[in-house]
Amino acid sequence: MPPDPFTLCLGTIIVLALLGLPVGYGMIAGSLVYLLAAGQDPSIAAEQLLQGLRGSYILLAIPLFIMSAELMNVGSLTNRLLGFCNALVGRFRGGLGHVNVVQSVIFAGMSGSAIADAAGVGRLIIGMMTRDGRYPASYAAAITAASAVIGPIIPPSIPMVLFAVVADASIGYLFLGGAVPGLLMAVALMGVNSLRARQRGFPVEERTPLRAFPGIVARALPPLLMPVILLGGIYGGATTPTEAAAVAAAYALLVSAVVYRDVSLGNVYRAVLASARASASIGVLVGGAMVFNYVITVEQVPRQILALVGADGLSATSFLLMVNVVLLVLGCLLEGITILLVIVPIFVPMAGALGIDMVHFGVIVVVNLMIGLITPPYGLLLFVVANISRAPLLSVIRDLLPFLAVMIGALAFITFVPEAVLWLPRALGYGG
Amino acid sequence: MNAGRLASIGGWLRRRAENVAVALLATVFVAFLLQVVFRYLLNLPLGWTLEVSTLAWMWLVLWGAAFIVRPADDISFDILCNVASPRMRRVFDIVSGTALVLLLLVTLPAVVDYVTFMKIERASYIGVRLDVLFSVYVIFVAALVVRFSIRVWRAASGTTHVPAVEASGQTD
């Protein structure tokens, strides 16, 4: 019996990826194998990729957020912001690790994408941590990946927008529901960082005297205002997240070029070129996922998984547990947006029937999928941070494991204690 | 033609390709800003801005992947490659590169058919024919075929680098 087209497709992707072919091209190649073996028109791959990229209004936020981070990087904005975080938490052992987490929380208020966070600000902080070999590159990469996961859990969040679309849930309350779990995870990450820092003797940053604080806050005020402007825009209902991303880039350019006057035209050109390069390498990965997504949809893979795990006759709690396990396993293999758009829609009606609150369910799903970004072997964020830090993937994964463990713990907590998610939205008028 | 001259031509071409990519990203950004300004400040929504920025984004991804993304920027899975001997890595490059190039070449006629067929449609606001807009995919495939053929050839012949790519005027 000849192997069926889907097995061939999956096999091709796995083998090519293992041989070191860029993952996006591997997914395109595997999908081409599928189309040829199934006797379908191979131009479907081109069509999926072109129409997918052309129709992805929300994905435009990726290049725009990367560009705003690069532009902040060229000027002194990010340095000022990092200076502020440093004054706040740098004095503790493993200070730059804490700075990494705190800046993620602040930047989470501006960016909706974990990949953009890691590729943008992450690049900077990895540079700071590895300068003069102060922290091992693999640890810097690991904590950057772990803290970037928080980004889309704290609003604004592109994955939550996508969930709101597939589940017909309230985007405003979903955003609010992510706030407490996001902060909880930040605290957990800082706990792990303290522990590791003590064990491995990571450096402490110079203590900032109290009288220097007003100056540091004033220096950091323009970048600190950025989340206020963005979230104000989104919560006021004025702008969509993608528009907010464009405003962020314009704001960064304006402040650097006009207020601080510390960028030249050549610097701006190089920043835009670096953003173009990063956007293209991430875009090709997303494009490859879109093509592969077609294969998965045609093959009805989600249905087969459901049949496999036998989802009948479950209680709400065991259903949530099963969803978490399935999503975590899938998250090791598939890209989050693919899971969100293809597999989650199957769970939504079941969750509804079991009386599970949609805001609670949405936050669980997004937290789970964001953790999937850092689970080996196929965690997109792992590739991004390993790529930036030039550290081998295997050692990044080793340093990541404790962070991964506490994040899965946080996921279990919000799964079994719905109030952790729903308290803030309810306090602000959510009726669910 | 000597290697140095080839290298300088390669570098010049690469810098022009970078100019195009920067222009595309700038287009995404400016068109989007115009949309925000016109919609919220002037209360005069524009339709073409969104179309221009999504099309420029599509071009940016494929053009960028074709010409400006360097091997080190590619997002790939390096666990096996890091433990493999240089000789094994060359075998990896030959196998994976040949597979990709063959698949792209075999499916290229169907892709060209699809792209030329799209001449029947135009982008709704700016009115440009879709075969023109989608031609970037053919450019992307052709560039990948060339790039990975070179990678296979280098791995097979044992040359580790060719000056044309090294002398590309990278500054960052």
C-alpha cells in the first residue's frame, strides 16, 4: 500500500526541517508533495500563500510593530525605557533578567505579538545581557522567549482578537481577562529568575539612588507614554490594533527624530532595512503555515484528533484538561495561529455546551498557545531567540525548561480557578 | 569576467534589492498612517490605503525572502545540524536543497499558469491587474531555485563561500 498523501506531507516537512532547511520552505515543500501525491493542482500552494498574505489585515501589525521597536532602538527611546526598568529592578541578583520581564510587561501594552516582541525589544535586551559575556547567550535567549510569551496575554493581543472572531466573544472583556494571568506569569518568571540567578551567580546592576529616580522617570516618559496612547486608542474604541501599531511606529520616529534629535537618515534607513529583513523571514514562515493550513483543513485533521481522544461524555473540568493537553501537544508541532484558526473552532461549541465561560475559555486557549510558542521542538519563539542570540537551540531549550514549568503551572491555575481570569472583567461590568 | 568584478556587480544588485524592500516597508507604513489620519483626524475614510499596505506587505515578504534575507536570518531548526560533522552537514544541504529545488521546478509551470490566469482580475481600488501583482511569487520561486542550487553546488564541490555573496556591503 502506498503511503497516503498526508503522511508523505508530514514526513517531508519533518525530514527537511531536521536537515536544516528553513521551516517556512519546509512547509511549502511538504504541502507541494501533498498536492502532487493527492493529484491536486500544485498552484494551490501559491494561491493560499498569496491570498493569505494579501488578505491578512491583522498580520500587518507584525512589520509595523517590528519597525516601531527598531525605530525606538535607533534612537535612545528603548535605552531610556530599559534604564527605567533597570532603576526599578536591576539592583536584585540577576537584575537584567528581571529587567527583561518588567520591560515585557510594559511593552506588552504596545505590541500584540510575542514574535514581534522577541524580534524587536528582545533583540536589544539579549544584546545587553550578553555584552561582555555577563549572562550566557542561551539564558538571555531563554528568558527573553519566556517573557515574550506574556506579551499577547496582557492586552493588546492579536491572538485574542483572532479568538474573539472564531468564538464570537467580547474582545474588550477578553483583553481585560488576560491582565491578571499575564501579571501572575510575570511574577512567576521573576521568581524563577531570582532562583537561577542565585544558583548561577548572575550579576547585580548598580543600585540607583532614590534622588536619581525623578530624572530617570522623566527621561523614560515618552516611551512610557506609548502604552498609554495605544491602549487609550484601542480601549477608547478609536483605533484597531494594527492601526495602533502604525501609530506606535510613527510616535517612535517622531520622538526620536524631533524631540530627542538623536537619529540620522542613515540610521532610519538601516532600521527600516533590518525590520524588512526580520518581517520577511517571519512572513515566509507565516506564509508556509498558511499553505500547510490548507492541507490540514482538507484532511480534516482536527476531527480525527477529536475522534482519537474521544471527547464524549466529559465534565467541564475534564474537558478543559483535555483541551489543554491537546493544545499543548499540538503546540509542540504546529504554529499557534494555525491552531487558533483551525482547531479551536471545533472546541468552541463543545465548551459552550458544557457551560464554560467564553472569556475564561479564550484566555486559557491563548495562554496555552503562547506557551506553545516556546515548547520544543517546534516553538516559533525558540527559533527567533536562538537566531537573535546565535546560541544553539538545544542549550536555549535547556535554560528554558524551568520557565516553561512555571508557565504550565500558571496555566493549570487559571484553568481550575476561573475567578483569576474573570475577576477583573466582572469588576468592570462583564455579566458572564 | 573575474571574481572581483562579479562580486561588485552582486553587491550592487543586492543593495538595489534592499532599496526596494525598504521602499515596500515604507509604503506599508505610510499608507497605513494615511488611513489613520484620514479616518480619525479628517473623518474621511480612504479605501485604497488598506489595499496598498496589504499588497506591499505581500510583496515585502516574498521579495525580502527572495533577495534580502541572509541564511543567518532564516528561521530554521538547527538541532541536528549543530551536532552533525561538516561532511554530514554538506550531505544535509545537498539532500534538502535538491528536494526543494526539484519540487519548486516541477510545480513551476502550474504556478506560472495560475499567475498569468489572474490577469482576469484587478485589485479593487488601485486597479492593477493581479497577474502583475502576483508575479512576485514567480520571482520568489526563481530566486529560491537559484539560491538553493548554489547551496547544493557549493556543498557538493566543497567550496564554503563565494565572494559574490560575501561582498554585499552589509553594514549591520
